[in-house]
Amino acid sequence: MRFIIASVAIASLISLSACAKGDKGDKGDQGPAGLAGPAGAVGPAGPAGAPGPAGSGASFRIVSDSPKASCDAGETMASAYCAGGGAMQVDGTTGASCDGGKAVIVCAKQ
């Protein structure tokens, strides 16, 4: 029995080795996209850009010389606080005063 199985196996190998290579087939369809690879190294910095256009001309002024500070005509108060503590009273959109400290305001030209 072993002899028969061995003979069949050897005969199969001999017959398969006699097969000739066939012609090349058609190209297959493209497969699905693979996963993204790791990020590359950071590249060099680019050249400096051109200067931007001139600003709108916003101008700020700080007033901080007394317990009461106010903006000039044509200005609006942008910020206010009391240096040295004390309660602050805001006077509309143009000034502020402090009880017990200096008023510090920022005036913006309109």
C-alpha cells in the first residue's frame, strides 16, 4: 500500500514538472488604497511674506495721572481700572474716577 501511494506521488510530481509556462495574463484592477504612513520630518521655513497693508490708524492713549481721568473729544474710553484699590465709577463712555486710588483709562480715537 505504501509503495502504491509513493508511486502515485512521484508520478504526479513528474507530470507536473513537465508543464510549460503559459502566456502572461491581463493586468488586474487596482486594489483599495492602503493606510496612511507616518508623518514626515518638518520642512524648512518658507520665505518672508510681503508687508501687509497699513492699519486703520487706530490710536490709543493712556490717562493715569489723577483719581479722575477722562478722554478728549473724539475719543472713547476702551478700558478702565483703579490703581491702588478703591471703588471705581464710570462716567459714560469717556471717563472714570476712583475713590482712594488713581484712575487708569485707555482712550481710543474714534
